[in-house]
Amino acid sequence: MEVEDKGHRHGNFPNYYSFHPPQNRLLLLEQCGLMTYIRRGLVVIAADDVSELGDDGTESTSPRKKARLDNAAGAAAVEARSGSIAEKDDIIYYCDLGCNEGDLTMAMAKSISEALRNNEQIVRCLGLDIDATLIQRARDKFSRKKVDDNSEKKEFMPVFEDCNLCSNDEHNNACSSFFANATETQQDIIPRQIFSLTTIFSTTMWVHIHAGDEGLTKFLERACEWTKKYLLIEPQHSGASLIDTLFLTPAVNMHSYRKANIRLRKMKRPELDVSSERLKMRSDIENEIVKVVTGCGFRKVKLDGEAGEQGDDLRTAWNRTLQLYERNEIDED
């Protein structure tokens, strides 16, 4: 890592959460119903509890949008999984890929943990980032001792490791080591463990730039392989639609790939090759990501009220989509 780049080469911004606080994303995820959808799929809920879980894990009476699967077969399974205790895991494993210094990782874990109504369920989370300095900050802020000393956070049990997510070996080894340590006290041989939830916030572009089309595809495939239930992705956008061009300001309209080089150029640092000739997936990156993930056995969760057959993805205030995927049920008959 070169300090002179100030995070503009790998996305390892040193003060990222000062201008994108975790609550910005969490509030949007809560308001649109996606966090409720995730919690209902992971958290043990009493069979007679049909109310929605609010921001603090209590019953919510406020109106919210509802999330749904984007195909009829998948939607038919939603009611069956809601409130089904047998299918819920005692340990909810959560992985945040590109975690920076861990603030959003812990905020997501807290959102899930606060909804726990069964003492047998806990949340264990792994945060991975390329920058060892940011990882050390995360460890200093959210160390096991500090978490255990706080009864409100004891269920999190966080682990933070530096890892180059462009590397197949580093990514797989980091995940394998996490589960090896998590299960080392168990005497019985257990099946291969994978994560209940994986999030990828504003990381895909950096993997794409440094690993190319093939590298991004393999990264997404690895993320899918390590995920058993939900995958939440916030990709940096590659360009603007006609509507965006007409109604968004130039600063918002400009795609993230181009912004990276503008910032490097201003600092008189070497630029990145973000050309469409090299990065062919770039021109339609959001849909390219959909193709890869759905090709790995996931289906997209959409919001009631989305326009048209395809619908518009949920967007953050900084014009990035939030895409939630759920793994297809395996038919064992």
C-alpha cells in the first residue's frame, strides 16, 4: 500500500466512515425492508410471531416496503422459511468483504444480533480488507476483549484479517482459517462451514480494476461458494443511463471508474487502466454482476413496488445500487 495514493488506488480510504457513516446504508436497508428480509431468514423467531422486526429487534408497527424474490418458484418458499426454527443455524456466520476499518461490519452484525430472541443463537463475523493498517484499526476498536466486556455486543465475536481479495488463495485461506478457529473446540467432525450472509460494499470496482473481467468473475464466484443464504452487493456504477444523464448533477453522473483516475491525476499519481477495451464488463457492470451471481445458484430479491418486470434496484444517496441475492433452495427429491 502506498500512503501517497490516499486510498484512491485500492479503495482503502483511511477515513471512509467519516463521509459514509454505517447508518446511511442501514437506514436505507431498514426502510426498504431488505434488513427485515435478511433477519427473518437467519434469526429464530417464534412460530406465532408474524410481526416484522424493527430497527432494534422489537415488533414494528411502522409501514415498510416488503422484499420479494424475483421469480414465482422462489417466492413460494418465503412463507415456509419465515418462522421455521429447524432450518435456522445456532451460529449466524457473517462475512464482510472489503470491510475497511470495520464500522459497517459491526453495524450489520449488531442489526442482526439485536433481533436474536433465542440464547442459543450467536453472530460471528469476519471482515477482510487489503489494507493491514485499516484491519489493525478494526481490531483495536472491536477486539474480542472489548466486545466480550460489553454484554450488548458479546454475540458478535468479530475477526478481522488483511487479505487481497483478488487472490484466490488468500481469500479461500482467510475463510478456511476463520472456520477452523471457530470450530476448533468441537470434537465431532462437522461439514464444511460457510457464511449465512456475505456483504460486498463498494469493493467490486477495485477488484475489477486490479484483476480484470476474469478476476472479478472469479471473486464473485468465490463469494457465492462461501455463502449459503444471502449475498448483499453494492457495486460501484460504471456509467449513467439517459435518465441519469438528464437529471443527475455531473458529479453524481460521472461513473466511479473514471473518478478514480481523476483523483489520482490531481494528486499527480500514476493512473489506473480502466479502459473498456480491457474491462469489457464495465459498460454494464451492474447487470454483469447479476449474471455471475444468478449463474452460481442465487436469485435476486426485489422490492414490492419496483417498476416494470426488471424494476429499478434500490439506490443509495451516492447513486449506487444495493443488490440482495438469496441462494436457491436445493430440491432433494
